[in-house]
Amino acid sequence: MSLSRREFIRTLALAGAAGMFPGSLLANRQAPADLYQLPSFGNLRLLHFTDTHAQLMPIYFREPSVNLGLGDAYGRPPHRVGQALLERFNIPEGGRLAHAFTYLDFATAAEQYGKVGGFAHLKTLTDRLRAEFGPDKTLLMDGGDTWQGSGTSLKTRGRDMVGACNLLGVDVMTGHWEFTYQDDEIIQNVNEFKGDFICQNVKVREDALFDYRFTDFDGFNEDSGHAFKPYVMKDLGGVRVAVVGQAFPYTPIANPQRFIPDWTFGINDDAMQKLVDQVRAKERPDLLVVLSHNGMDVDLKMASVVSGIDVIFGGHTHDGVPGAMEIANPGGKTLVTNAGSNGKFLGVMDMDVRNGKVQGFKYRLLPIFSNLIEADAEMAAYIEQVRQPHLAWLNEELAVADQLLYRRGNFNGTFDQLICDALRQQNDAQVSLSPGFRWGTTVLPGQSISMENVLDQTCMTYPETYRREMKGAEIKLILEDVCDNLFNPDPYYQQGGDMVRVGGLDYVCDPTAKMGQRIQDMVLDNGDKVQADKNYVVAGWATVGAQSPGAPVWDQVADYLRERKSAQLDKINTPKLVNVAGNPGLA
């Protein structure tokens, strides 16, 4: 049967929409449904990505099916998942955007639409968006968590990502996991970064100022005590833009302080208000933005109490939120965004700024579908160069995934469970604990699990494992402490990670309860109830205090997978949740 010309064109259009169209939508403007063709609006364009966690290559990344919001955060983005998120932002079901922003039918949709991210594809898109709008009227911002999260970033101490960001053309960045290298390595990386590294809330300890090691560093200000530049001014086509940096406030608590002994952090919203007022008075900016690594809930609170900020471009919590939130404060209102993670999204804020005020804006969070965007040749060559010395390590095939392996979500993901099972097996432990990190890519069912996949979940500068005895009361205290970090009603007491992952242990969790009362009915996999005064053998990794004595966690997980040849999970130790039925952050 022959096709008519109209039927032939429609067939090509359907193939393109399914991700099968030959060639790139960026290379072929006649192709259907170009997600990246943005109508021009306003007189400046701000581009923003965050939390790439050193993922230079395209990856799969499943969005959460559990992201609970309680109290004032109930149902407020980012605390909507799946269908509830689609309805909130009027995203059609079943297409590319639904796949990008939700977990729905993830494995099947990922096979259909392909991988996301990749710095070579991100560069093609950012170059196009800058060229179309006018390079002198655009600014590219990196929200941090860029130098950590892959095997190559570990081996190069983040240097591979500094080079990639320089080639990408990043103008401004702030940090978090950047501070998990040694302080002299951080200073060296910042010196090699061609953009501006800014943090208003990172200062040198008073007792360290007398013998400070980095007095020659350009960002250090002895008078104010700032270890890095607190802000930077940019001229975008005649519009004066102030960009203030906000690093992750809890870095010395969530990560080892021993790496950065001379620096203090904190939310410091009083200092932020003071700095915003000073910048407004001194620099007379037309637009003042904050490049933040607070986490979205913290940003939303800060936007409500600090006046004078026009936009907060946020990171840390890996929330791919399709729209900008308008938050009222005593001085007017502030827009708040969050641009996801792993290089999966690029935020685009087009603004009309005249007479020193925002007259209007359009915000789009663009998914980076790597099969729709041609790889930039220069960036691709750079990536090949930095990866080549490590390919034998990265490419080792360890086992086969029997199911979808993912991490992101308030409670145990399947890859988390795999890590917990490996820790128990390799250390002959009854219980295992694994941090609720939000970084870590996804492996589809039936695919090989490579060493690189394991490193994507575990690669950091304090990976050592431990095996020790803990009383049941101590295990409960750990769970209660992390649960409060996640569900404390005051965002300023939240540190932005997910619940600690457990192996060999089930429990009941009431996120709505008070501190000390959220964790109940702890039971081992063998059915024994956990007793407060009894000792249990516990294995884990990523201790923030003193360095643990055991092997790196990736070696233990790799050995476990080599022995088993598959990643079959007997069970997932996800807690039984109570008092959260109907929450739009729960699938």
C-alpha cells in the first residue's frame, strides 16, 4: 500500500515526536514540535542549570514518586509528583514533557524518548539560545554541585568539570559539593574557573584570619571576612544585573568540616538582607538576582522574609519545577525557581526590565533530550579526552539490572536498596544505613550495570565504609534525626536530602508527628523487633566526622555485583507511611 504525501508527512511527524526522527531538531528547524524554539520576550535572558553532579554524558534520571510536603508546603511545588504535578502545571499526559517531569511509566517512556543531559548537548542548546537572543543580553548561571558525582570528577578532583564549564561559557556559579575537596584544591579550581564564583554566606573564621592561607586569593576580603566574592555585577545590553551567591548553608554539617576547617557557612538571611540593601544603594542595579544552593523550600522562605530580591535561581533539592513561584514579602515579591539535576534541564528566564523594575517575564524549564540536540563537536572532543584515561575502570560490566534502578525519592529507591544489600552482605551485618543523597542516575531494566553506574551513586571524597555495633535506641535516634531534617515544619531546619536508606530493617514512619515520635515499630527482616537496649551489627558509609576504616563503598558494591551477576532485589525496605494519605507528593 502506498502512502499519500499527507500521510507520509504525518508519519514523519509521529516518528519525530517519538524521538525517532533522523537528525536533530536543532539542526532541522522544519522538524515537528521543536521544544527549543522560544519566542523572543523582553530585553535580557538568564540561563540556569544546577546539580549536574559531574554528569558529562547523557543519562537516564527518574523523578521522584514520593516528595512529601507538610504544613505550609502541602501541595505546593516542589511537593507534587506524577499526575498531581502534571495537573498543577497543565502538562499533557503521555508525552515528552510528562516523561521529563514525572516518574510515570518511566522505563517504557525512557526507551521511547531516550537519554537526557550531556554537556555536549547542553552546549549546543545554550549557544543557540544565546545567539538567538543576543550574546550581550544573556547570562549563564551554574547553581553548584557541578564538580562532584562521577568517576572522572573524583580522579581529577573536579578539574574535568571546571574545564567543561569554561568551555560551556558559565558566567557565574555558587557551590556545595564543590567544598568536599580539600580547601587548597577548591581554591585552585576556583582560580581556574573563568567565570565568577560567588558566596555571600561563606566567611573565614575569626580565629583563622590571623594566619589565613589564602590571602592572595582574589575573592578573599579581609575587611568583610568573605572567603569568596559575595556578589558580581553584570551589564546585559545596558541592563545592570546584580547576582548574589548563596552557597549551601549546612555544608560543614552535611559534609566533612575537616576538608574546609577555616570557613563558616549558614543561611544568614540577616546578612543577605544587609547585602541586598547595600548592593541596591551602591550599585543601583536594574535587576537583583540570587544564585542559590539553599534548596527550594528554604528559598521560598527566604523570599518571604528578605526584601529587594527580584529572582532566586535555586538548586540543591533537585526539584525540576516547570514554573516560577511568585512569593510576597514586605518589599514586594520575589520569583523562585529550581532547575532539577544531572544536566537534565536548562532554566530560561526571559525578562522585560525597564526603569529599574521587572515589567514582565517568561520562564521555561527545558528538558535536554539528547537525541533531539546535536552534540557540540568541541565539547564532545573535550569529554572524550578527559574520560579516556579512566574508561577501563568506568566501563567494566558488573551485572545486569533485573528491574529499574533509581534513587531519587523521600525513601528507599531500588539502587539505594542494592547498596544497602551489598553493605549487609559484604560486612556480615544485620542492618545497613546509606545516606539519602539525591544525586545518582538511573539504570533501565535489562541493561548492564557498569562500574560507572555504581560510581554515579557513590563517588565522593569520603566513601569509606564501616561495621560496628549500635544499640536499637541509637538506630532509632539516627532515623529520627534524619526524618526531622526532612520533615521539620520550618524549612530553615531542613538540609535538603532524603531519608536515610536502610537495609534489613522495616519501620513505620509518621512524617506529621513531632521530633522523636516519627519512627515506630522497627523490625528486622527476620521478624525480630528491634529492642532499644540490644546491640545490632550495622554497616554503612559516608561518615561526616572521623574517617571510617573500611574499603570505599563502590568497591564493596562492585564486588557484590560481580558475585551475583544480577541486581535482583529480594525486598525493598521502604517504611510504612501513616497520616499522609491523599498527599499530592505521594504516588
